[in-house]
Amino acid sequence: MNIMNTIDAITIVEGYDAMRIFLEAVWRRHGKTDEEIKFLVGGLKWADGAPVDPTMWEGWLAAVQIACVGRTHESAKN
């Protein structure tokens, strides 16, 4: 497996899946006892081409937009 560099780009969908996989790994590492993470991961899974919880997807898109705006502002400063 190749290690990604900080300048590598991924799609919004890949980022969403990466977040889900990361949270799932945290959940497993903590012995599957944290019900909040389990609930969150469950809502992030895909079913019929869409997230189980559409609100999670909308929140993800909002977070991406905020991050991108922040990145644009940082680039403008440099």
C-alpha cells in the first residue's frame, strides 16, 4: 500500500469513505464499546448508492466546503 502525501488529492466521496473507515478503525481499537462511534459509523455506511443517513452526507459536504474555503484563504495569504 502506498502512503499518501499531504499534497495528494482525493474525491469528496473518497474522503467520505476515508472518514468512515477511520471512525470504524477507532471504534474497533476501543473494543467496540463506544456506542456513539458505532452509531455514527452506521449512519455513514452506503446503501443503494447513498449514505444510510442523508444528513451525514449533507454534513460531510458542508465540512468539505468549509475546509476548502479555509484552504483557499490560506493560499491567498501565502
